[in-house]
Amino acid sequence: MKNDSNGAFYVYGFTQAGLMPEAAGAAAAESAVSPGLFSVGIDEPHPPFFRRSGRVAAVLSRVAPSEFCGPTGEKNLQDLAWLAPRACRHEAVLEQGMRLGAVLPARFGTLFSSTASLESFMRKHEAAIVRFLERVGGQEEWAVKGFLDQARAEAEWLARRRSEEPGAPSLPPGAAYLQEQSRRIQAREALDDLVAERCGDLLEELNLLASEIVERRILAQETPAGAREMVLNWALLLPSAAVADFRGRIERANAEQNAGGLALEVSGPWPPYSFCPVLEPAPTPEGAIKEE
């Protein structure tokens, strides 16, 4: 890696230097990384490798700057056919790196113009990176999303309400319509309260297992009327030993809530994106690739 003129350096994330395979030392050549550790990098011809600075090691590979920067880069980042497979490779490298130990994931598209600029960044943020890696060691990020089938839940609530009013007198069409609209408003308000209560109860349960829980943004979905609506989106930092209990609690909650139209979905383990510290980028010289 003496010649940095062949392209830029794409960084997947950081790990503790002591967790690197022994062959991938401070000045290791790219070919020195243990074979089979990484399947493929963001750019298939260039496999990932390690670069060490102090107590921290970056996982990186070479890329052509034009793939991510300038007019071609802007076009690529808007092209799902180009973006999707590379995002999957980025994720795969991080997940493979997690076999060694904790990782601090970098955002997709993080580039450095040279190994010198990367090492400067690592020296500047070494203490923060090490603190994070020590904090998340032995833990995994899991996601829980909750979806409400609004139409189904509302229909069930209305059916129960009607069953509680046997033998109600027939009303003129106008009055019957107003009564039905009033019931629908009541149903939506009751469902909002019920979902808030159930989510609160579940959060209390999961707080007993997780080291940290982050409530993430509820994602708007362009779905037809009556489709499922996202009502919760949480990221949990879980000790590995608590994962089985966590999954069991979600399964029990789904069984209990099945009749109410609320369904919980679990995914993971993920690199701990939701718990990363903000590392301000180091200054870059004019004309260098911006570290994001």
C-alpha cells in the first residue's frame, strides 16, 4: 500500500487492532488478510483488508473514486440497480468482521483519498472508537418493528361494540350514518390508546433485557388505504446471552396480540449502527475526497 495513486479507499468500519488476524499487521499488504474472512468487497476485484493505527484497525478496500464522486457517482447513488448490490456487500463485510469482535460501522460511501488521511482520522478519534467498541463488545443490535392492520383492528372493535348493543332500535338513514361515523372515530381513538398501552408494556419488558433501546423514526409507507401501518420502530442493543429470551418475548407478544391486528417483526443481528458515536470528519485538503 505504498502507492495510493491507484484510487480511493472505501472504509466499511473499525475494530480493535488486537482482534485482527495475526497476518494482518500494521503494515500488512492487502493480500495478507486471512483468506475466507471476507467474501467480496464493495468493488469485486479489490478484497477488503485491514489498516491499523494504534489500538484501532480500519476495514477497507480500494475503489475507483469516480464510482462514488462527481457526475458518475451522483448518477450511481440514484440508481437502485447499482446501489443495492453494493449496499449488500457493505453489510456483508461488516457482518463477517463481527465474527472477530465488535465493529463500529461506517456509513455507506465513506471514502478516504489516501491511507495517510485515514490514519490521521483514526488517530484523532482513537479514544472514542475504542470506548464504543468496548461498550458494545458481546452485544448485538436487533430491530423490532410493529405494524397495525388498521382496517382489521377497527372492524374487530366495531363488531364488539355492536354486540354490546343488542336490540338497538332502527334509526333513520341519516342518524344511522352519523352514529356509524361516531363509532369509527371512537374506534380509532380506542385503538390509538390500546397500541400506546401495549407498546409501553412491551418496552418495559424489553428494557429488562437490553443495554440500550433507541426509538427510531416511524417510516411512512406508500401503501393502499387499509394496509398495515408502522406504529413502532426500535433498535435494541442486546447482550448475546439475552437474544433467545428477547425472541421468545416477541413471539409471546405476537400470540397475545394476534386478534388485535398488531404484529411485531424482528430482524438482526446487525452491526450497531443505531448506537454509534458521531465522529466529526477530519479536515481534507483541497481536491481530496471528502471523508463522510
